[in-house]
Amino acid sequence: MNHVCGVEGEGASVAIDASSHCSMTAMRDHELFIAYCEVNLLDNQTSAHNLDFCSGLLCIELDSQSPLFIGKAPPLLASEAANDLASQVTDDLNRLLEEGIAPAGLVLAGALYDQTDVFRPGFPLLSALADLMRRAPRPAGALPPHLALGASGDRFSIDALNPQPQSSFGPLALLPFCLVGTSEVMDRLFVDMEESLTRNGQASSATQATIQSAFGVPIVNLFYATLGDLCAWLRTQLENNDLRELWQLLEPALFERPGPHQVTLADGGNRYLLMNDVAWTPFYTFDDWARFGPGQTVAAGQLSENYQHWLRQFRLYAVALPAYGLSLRRVLGAPALQQEETAAALTALQGAPTLDNDYLT
């Protein structure tokens, strides 16, 4: 095997079937978007058990002013260090939650991730963790194990668990984990996590020391949060960085809601249509923008300033959408694209000439 997992402190090989499936749905609770997955766990007798899982994250605030902050993902952990980290996370959750996590299982990978690694269409990283637990061998009737995936060299053998190659990292690093158990156990744990981690999700000093030693990162603070908490945090961060409507494009992609979805930026008129994790958008030259694009209703004295704002928004979204795993298709703006009805607008965009980066520079 190329990868080794620790099962409750002992090494074990775990095979992942690439055809295994994790279905995800979403709930809305006080504007927080909570991801639920239901997975089928197979024991080593190959009989199926329908078990649920919910996800949480250890959030590590990094000191971006420290010389130890290098702005890229730290090295992945080997098996032994990943086991140590999983033990600390288990101890923390048993302390923070009212009834602890038993008899649920826990699975994590020995890596720190950027938010753009976690928040991708369908949450593939979380699905991969679920599949890892799904294929973990266990006797019939045994409780779900605790699994920690270590790397072989500088990669995990499961592609979805490898951090995305990206130019920056932080200042918030994430360590995702999944808790797995029967529906009854997970119903209790979900409520417990929502209530307990909101009141106090602070990780222990021992966990901080373990992470600092293992990853060599400068830590300001670390705490546990639910996926719903992080969705709400991300939405606020986007709103505070002039990307208010980006969440309206990300949310249906994250939770795999059928499209098409149409979003028009309120303060710029930039238009995006999302379908199957691809965002389509028209690009306008200044003249076209003013004649038949979003600028056709703008006063003559404000055309230049408003177009520059539209162009800034266009460039912001051109960077942000691919960072979160959405493909971007830019097409040449034309009067035929000014369709009000979503399906008709998408058809027009898909039939328009696409533009490459050379045209846009």
C-alpha cells in the first residue's frame, strides 16, 4: 500500500475504491449552511452498514508577521505524526462536547489546508475522508475506528486529500475531520457540536504544541468549529472584501444544487451564470459596455469611472472563482447576451465566442 493509516494507535493498510460514492445535502439553520453526508460503511465481511457522518474543522489562526510564516502549505505528516494529531483532536472533542464522541469514529488526514482546499464544489476533501472511513476494515458489528492518514513522501495517495497547488496560504489554516456513527449517535453529536463548539471550541495547549511541532507554523489561536460556522465565516469574509455576490455562486456549487443559477453584481452589473460548476460571464470593451452592456444606462460623466469599477470586479471574480474550484468561461459581450430569462441567457453565453487571457490583457 502507498499510504498507511493508524487505527486506534496501530498501523493498518486501507484501500480506497474510487467508485465509492458520498451523497451530500444541505440544511439552512439561522443562515448557516450545514453539510450532511450519508455514507455506507463496509466491514471486512463486505456487509453494508448505513452510517452517517458530520464534519468539523480545527481552525488555526497563523501569525502572518512571524518569520516562521512562509505563506504556503506546510509539509504533510507521516503516519506516526498523523496518529499523534488524531489523538489530540479526539481528546479535545471528548473534553469540549457534553458527552464526548464515543461511540463514533473519527477520521482525518495529516495536513493543514487553506480555505480554498476545503470549500470546493461538492466538498471533495470531506468526501474523500468519508470514503477512507468507508473502506476501513473492521469486524462485523464493531464500532467505527479512529483513522489518521499519513503521507508517503510529499503526497497522499488519495488525490482529493492533497492540498491544491496555490501561490498563497493562510492566515487561517484548517484541519478537517469527520465523525462517523449510527444515525442516532450522529444526531446527538451534531447538536452537541453546534451548541458546545459555539460556546467554547478552544483547543488545548497540548494540541497547539503538537501542531507547532509537527507543521512548524506560528500559531496565534486555534479552535474547533462546525462546517456551518465556517460557511458563515466565509460568507462574511467575502462580503468584507468586495465579493458579496461570490457566495451566491459558491453556495449552489458547494452543496451541488441543480442549476442554472444567475447572479448579477449589484454595484457593477457584472453577470455570471453557473451550470455544472462552470461560471459563464460576458466581457465588454469600454465601447461595448457603454453602448449595449451594463453601462448603457450610466450617465456620460460617470462612464469611465463606472467601467473601471466593472473591470475591477471582473478581475476579482476571475481570480476568486477558479480558486474555489469553479471553471470560468469568458465570452465576448454582444447585444444577444442581454437575455432576462436565465435558461435563455445561459444558452446565449454558451454559444458566444470565448476569450482567452491574451485578449483580456
